[in-house]
Amino acid sequence: MNFVFLLKTYTDARIRKISKERIQAELDKRNIIIQMIATSEIRISVLVNKDDANRAIKVVHDKFFGNED
């Protein structure tokens, strides 16, 4: 099985409001299996199956950060 390491860095306070549990819950709702997840003050790191990568990025981004580019 191929996995992809998704990494997103933010430079503002929005990331501080997101917990691993909230990310896990959103991805679980869409049957996206997380192999590994870590958060810090500026970064979200998630390891998912390669086939789920684009969907996982969209779910997290849309749910927690809106539709900005």
C-alpha cells in the first residue's frame, strides 16, 4: 500500500484551534484511514493512503480553513 505524507504549514492562530482528535473525526466521517497524525503550533502532518490524499487535504482544508488558496 502506498502512503502520502500530507503537510500544511500556517502562520496564524487558526492552527492552534485544531486538535488531532478533530482532524481524525472529520477524516473518519469520510472513511479516510490515518496512519499517523501530528500537529504543532504551525503545522499539520498526516499520513494517509495515496488514493485518499487529495480528498483528505480537501476535507481538512475546507472544514478548518475555508476555501482560501
